[in-house]
Amino acid sequence: MLSERYDVDRMLTRITQLSREDRWSALARAALRSDLYAALVDLTRTVIESTPGLPDPLGRVLTWEGNQAEGLARARATLDEIAALEQFDLATLSVALRTIRTLVRQGS
């Protein structure tokens, strides 16, 4: 659910499309993918821990998002701006990852 709401699948696809022409590019790509998965796990944990007693997953996400409205608006603006770009590189995807990490930090 969080993966869909924050376009993580698209980010993973874009990471896969990054260059692998040398060892360092391949390592950077793998590190970015791993970090994105870790950020998604951390975001999921943050939502669960900050919404105790709510049985419905969507209800938990919506409650958490409601409590993070200001930071979430900034994050969504950044993620939407990145998603609108035609070309992606390590820099833009790193900023997208940092944006997800910031949500985790603000939401905990």
C-alpha cells in the first residue's frame, strides 16, 4: 500500500534503468535499490508504530498522513516534481530516496 502511494515501484524501475557500464555504477545502483527497500520497511514500521489500535491498514496510513500533513505536502511536491522528469539519474533518484527517508524521520 505504501509502495503504491509513494510510487516506490516506479522508482525501482528507474533505478533498474540506470547505467551499469562500470563497477561503480553497478554498485551505486545496487546500493540505491537496497536503500530504497530499507526506507520502505522503515516507513511501514513508522506508520504501524504511530497508529496503534487501528486494525485497518488504509486507516493507519490515512491517519499517519493526516498527522504529517505539512511535511507530507513538501515530500509529495518533491516526489511529483521528480516523477514529472523525463530523464532520471543517480542524483534525482537519490533525492527521491532522501525524501522518503525524511518522511520516516518526521513521522516517528
